[in-house]
Amino acid sequence: MKQVGVVGLGIMGGAMSANLVKAGFEVRGYDISAARRAALKRAGGRPVSSVASLGSKIIITSLPSAAALHQVAAQLKHECIVIETSTLPIKEKVKARDALQRKGITLLDCPLSGTGAQAKTRDLVAFGSGDRRAFSRTIPILKGFSRAHHYLGEFGNGSKMKYVANLMVAIHNVSAAEAFVLGMKAGLSPKMIYDVQANSAGTSRMFQVRGPMMVAGRYDDATMKNEVWQKDMKIIGDYARRLGVATPTFKASAGVYKAAMARGFAKQDTAAVCAVLERMARLRR
């Protein structure tokens, strides 16, 4: 049985681990949360007590911050390939890559496109960049938790592509909410809106994925929490400013996410922007 290590067993890492178990891999996983380690065991994986004890030749990292990545990099000692899937500033990934390279460890910049719900159903797309030979060795593992993967060249290109993807996600999620609120204020039922528009010319993947939450008006089963999404929004905004790229629609969407944070939806799914826009429209269901 092929073995893979996973560091970070949250919404994304936990789902990837479960799918890798289903695909026939022996999954060794670590997370600072005992509850998440227990969830991995229930899914058929093997939780370990530390990053250093993983012992896997290929390790996936799914982490919440650059600080977490650097902590993990400091603890890794054995020669391996690290598939770094987190959304982080490129300069931080380069710093981790260089530190690991000095220990004979190869870090790949390989962020993922997809929500936590999509991760559960293996509906993710991997944006790989870095050492091509190392990336080729990871393909069987990528196939175990994603529906598609792309090799994009030099280290950092994966993150650049992820910023492009998440810019569109940010906008499409808010546009889906706007469409629901307009339709509901006009007297249409949210279910009717979803059923008709999910396959219309104006649909988007976010409309299809997050539309059911907006129909139900329930956002507690988060696939991406608003408080975590703020990190991604800042990374994209900062990167666009450094390049001198105007992002007026993205900036407009950022205001709606900030309103969601201010109105108590920090730990709810980003689909909760629909509730924010409902309040703005003085709409009561």
C-alpha cells in the first residue's frame, strides 16, 4: 500500500485524507487538534503525534497561515517531497522552499481550486508548480483527491493561478447572492431561482455549489469560513496592487464579505453574504 503524509486535517486536509484512504493509500496525518486527528482515525487513516514522526516520502500540507508553514518546515527532517496546497503569499512559500531545500526536501507550490464541499467529493483542481520531476512523482496522489491537475511551470505559478481562481470565486459568490436577493424580493422562491438558473447562461460554479445554502438560508456547515476567507482576499488584493492591476469588481465584493464579518457571520460559510444582502434589501423570508 502506498503511503502519504498529511499535515493539517481541517476542512480541506481532512477531506483530502479521507479520499486518499478511499483510493487505497495509507494516510498518516498530523494536526494540532486532537479532534481532527481522531476524525482521521475514524476515516481509516493513521494519526501521528508530530510532524517529525510522519516518515512519509510524499507529504501534503494544508495550513491556515505562513507561520504554520514555517513551523512545519522547521520540523521536517527526512528527505521527501512536500505538496504545499495552502493559499499563502508567494514570498512565504519561496522562503519555506529555500529552507527545506537546504535539508534535501523538495517543496512544490500546489494550491487547490475548490471548496470544502468539493473536496469531500474529490471535485478539486490542483495547480502545480516547481520541480517538474518531483511533481510527476506526486500525480498518483493528486489523482486520489482531485478531479484534475495542471503543471504550470516555475515555482509560484501555482499560487498565481490560485489568485486568479479565487478572484473569480469572490466575485461569483457575491453575484450569486445578489441574484437570489433580487429574485426573492421580486417574489420568486429561492428554490425556483436555483432550479432555473443553475444551468442558465448566467450560472457559475459558485452559484451551483453555494446556491443550495442560499436557498436554505443556512450557513453553519461551512466549506470556507468568512474569517478564513479574509486571509485569501487580502493576499489577492495585495498581489494585484503590487502588479498595478485594477480590480474594481473584486474590491466591491470585498465590502460585502467585510459586512458579513461585522454582522456575526465570521465562522459561517462565505455563502452567508446572501443573508447580508437580504438585510440590505430589507427582505424577510
